[in-house]
Amino acid sequence: MIIADTDVLIDYLRGRTPMAARVELELQSRSFCTTAVTAFELWTGAKSERQSAAVELLLAAMVILPLEMEAARRGAALRRVLLSRGEDIGMADSLIAGICLHAGGTLLTRNRRHFERIDGLKLSVAYGEEP
């Protein structure tokens, strides 16, 4: 299962290649997911009715993985570890990672810098990744 991070879905919504093409391909697979945390971030970033409608259409085409108790627990545990090492990735990314670990999926992201710090998290790093 491929789980999309917020950055790649924003690229899709903005038509940025090559990620827009990758997301389009993954949407056809029927096993393409994202998290409730990413849905929250997308809804928050929608600044117009047109953007809100595009977000709604995209999310309706995907499986949205919820923030279950065990996923929240895993996200909190990994955040504590990262904070103790001075490597905070923020609450949202910690929760996204917890959901991915709990679901056993592979995170599709451009943000390797944040997520490669997490032991056991499978990544599919997108073209145009952040350094």
C-alpha cells in the first residue's frame, strides 16, 4: 500500500510534474491512500472554493487512513525519540509516520529529510525530493 504525504498531493493539485503524473498513476491502483492528518493539512491549505472542491475530489478518490490509538501511540513514541536526539519533525509528520507504521504502508514523499530518520518506516521517495 502506498500512502501519500501532503507534499506530493499538493504537487498533484498544483499540476507539478513529475509528481502529478505519479499521483495520477497511483490513483488508478485503488490501493492509494493518505492519512487523516494529511486530509486535515490539505483542507487547512485550501484558500478558495475552487481549491476546496479540488481537495474534496482528490480525497474522495483515495482511502483515508484514520488516526487510531495504536498509530497515535507509535507516532508519539517516535516523536519522543526524535526530540531526545534534537531531530524534531513536527507533530503532523510524527502522526503521519505513526499511521504509516501502524498500517504497514510505504510513504510516498518528497521530504526524505524528515522521514528517513524514522526506523522501520518504508519510503518511496518522489522525484524532486527535498534535500
